[in-house]
Amino acid sequence: MRTHASLKSAGASSDDILKDILTMMFELNLSDNTKMIDIGCGQGELLSRIQEQKPSWHFTGCDYTNFKQKQDRGFDFFQYD
């Protein structure tokens, strides 16, 4: 199991960074009832991508923006500022 994580964003595309995050998360081998919150979720891309692979997990997104499409993605969302 990893004891630390490292993302090198210099020169990497957002898709590459997202793939690295997903790889690190799945290596943790979390249970089917895992709950995840993404603070500063933006459009909710990370939560949506993880939800495709782990539909039994419960997801919550939090951001200062209030995009309608977040509410249609199948995870809880709340706005803060």
C-alpha cells in the first residue's frame, strides 16, 4: 500500500493527471460502501469517472459554482462560497 502520493502536473494533461488519481485510488482497494467527497469539484469530472468504475460508492461534490449538470450526474452536490 502507498504511504504517500505524488502527482507531477508540470507538462501533464488534465487527462493524464486524472488517470493518475484514479490509479492511486483503486490501488487502495476500498470497500463497496466507500463514501467520497471532492471539495472544489468543478464540473464533477473526477467523481463521474470514479462513479463509472465504482457505482456502489456514495459521492458528494462541493464547489463555489452551481452547475445544473452536476445535479444530473448521480452524485450529491452542494455549493459553498
